[in-house]
Amino acid sequence: MSNAIEIPYGTTLLVRDTCLCLHAQRAARALARLFDDALRPAGLTNGQFSLMMSLNRPEPPPMGPVAKLLAMDQTTLTAALKPLQRRGWVDVIANPKDRRGRLLRLTPEGRTVLSAALPIWESTHAALEKSLPEGNAERLRQDLQALA
Amino acid sequence: MSNAIEIPYGTTLLVRDTCLCLHAQRAARALARLFDDALRPAGLTNGQFSLMMSLNRPEPPPMGPVAKLLAMDQTTLTAALKPLQRRGWVDVIANPKDRRGRLLRLTPEGRTVLSAALPIWESTHAALEKSLPEGNAERLRQDLQALA
DNA sequence: GCAATTTCTATTGATATCAATGTATATAGT
DNA sequence: ACTATATACATTGATATCAATAGAAATTGC
């Protein structure tokens, strides 16, 4: 008898075909590339666009809620802010209501960049939705929402 | 009159709620955390699990098709292989049929690690599917597949 | 008011992701 | 065979992602 560990090839195919995590990572990579390419002329990645858009509020939000909204680790958010701060598109200011925390505020330059990127997002997203069967976009949004 | 650029808050909310790319990134992050946590005792991340599982084939595959299967950049794959090679779980060998290319092969140790991780994946994925409404998992898989 | 706990964020180290570029080999056109 | 093009992969540099840890300030229990 053999001690060799064998995972049946059929099992491999099953995991490949059914793993929701793998499917989500694949789709996330593909969509990231799509929007990164489209937004490149505006100088933003898809993540930077989403982050900056989430900061366009009447009142600058603290970091915690923004990280939660984007379903990302707080340390990831800290790192993601660095290049945006460096370019002068986002200010990280003290929170007068809570001296532990910071507030994230778009600068006027940041708003200019973001508004230039907005029509690119609109056309790219419209083309994407059009490429999906009727109704699938909304259904997909709801299904994804249930995971995050 | 003012030159200030203003993106209406309503536009921000619309982008947040409808952007498929953002929804996909959020879901991908959430599922990555779920499986990373579950697989940690096995010493694998979700991405390493998917990658190693994709290498469990009758014949060791070249890098290109593996990168395509995972919908990742080829340079990402090269980088992802580094820690697996270092730990002796994957061998990168010359391709006798094409001297430009390499073949990726699980080592016996790699198969041991992978087979230990497999039941963790099974239980984690079963629990995940159970948490979704009946039929949504399969539908979601198909919708995600259409994107990647 | 004080101590214990919790919350908010930063830092460090490891891995993941991709663009840009370069090198080697294979393939196609002639 | 020769040249031009295409393919396969590595390297570098920038950003993204998270765990582990630590510090500071707020909150809670008393």
C-alpha cells in the first residue's frame, strides 16, 4: 500500500467550479482591470475612485465608517490614503469631537480630479451593464451585497 | 458665481449603491477574510489554496493557463509562487516542450498541505452556501463567471 | 473620580496586485 | 534559412491587502 496523498482530479475540478471565493476573486480582478484601464487617464484606480467618492459627503467622515463601507481593513485604508494625501487630493484632519480619530476630507483639487473621473465611470459602467443580460446587474448587486 | 466643483451627494450615493466594481471588491475582500481565517490553521490563504488546487492535475501546467484560470496577471502569479516555492510546496520546473516556459508542479509536501486544507474548505463553503437563500449560490456563480 | 475596557488609528512585516520593461524562445512569412 | 512578429516569463516599482502589535483617548463600571 502507498502513503502517497492523492486528491482526486475530480475534486480539484469541483472546487474550481463551485468555490464562491475563487469566483469572487476572479470577477473582482477582472472588474478592477476594466475600471483601472478606463480611469487611468483621470489618474485614478478603481479603488481610489471608490474611496474618494465615498468621501464626497456634507461632513467629512472618520476612518472607521469608511473602512466598513468599503469592507476593507482599517490598515488598508490608512495605506490607501497615503498616495492621495501625497497628491493633495485628500486631507486627513483631526476630529474635534474625538481626539483619537481623524476625519477624511476631499480637497478642492481632489474634487476636480473626481469630477473628471465621474463621466468615465458612468460610461464604463453603462457599457458593463449593457454587456450583461437584462436584469442581471441588479440581481448581481443584491447577491454581492449579501456577502459583504 | 463660484468656480467650486461640486459633485452632488446624490451622485455619490448612486455610485456607491450601483457600482458593480465596488460591490465586487467588497464581496471579494469579505470572502477572502472568511476563507483566510478558516484556512489559517492549514497555513494557507484563500489565494494559495485556489492556486495550489489548480495545480493538482495529471500533468503540471505552464504558468500562462494558470494565470488565465485565476484571472490574474502573470506577474502576480510569479509573485504568488515565491512563498510556495520557498516552503517546498510547489516546484517550478523547465518545460521540455517549450524552453521559454515553466511548468508548475505540486510537491508531495504541497499535496499533504492541500489535502489537510480541503476539509476546511468544504465545511467553510458549505456553511457559506447555507447562509445564502436557496439557489442564490449557483446563480451568483454564473453571474460572476460572466464577468471574469 | 479611577480603573478596566473598548475604540480609533498608526506602524511593521508579509503577501497580493498590476504596469512597464526586458530577455529568451518559438512561430510565421518569405 | 532569415527576418519579423508573437509568446512565455522575470524583474522592478508602485499600490493594495491584511495580521499582529502598540499607543492614545474615550467610555464604562464602580
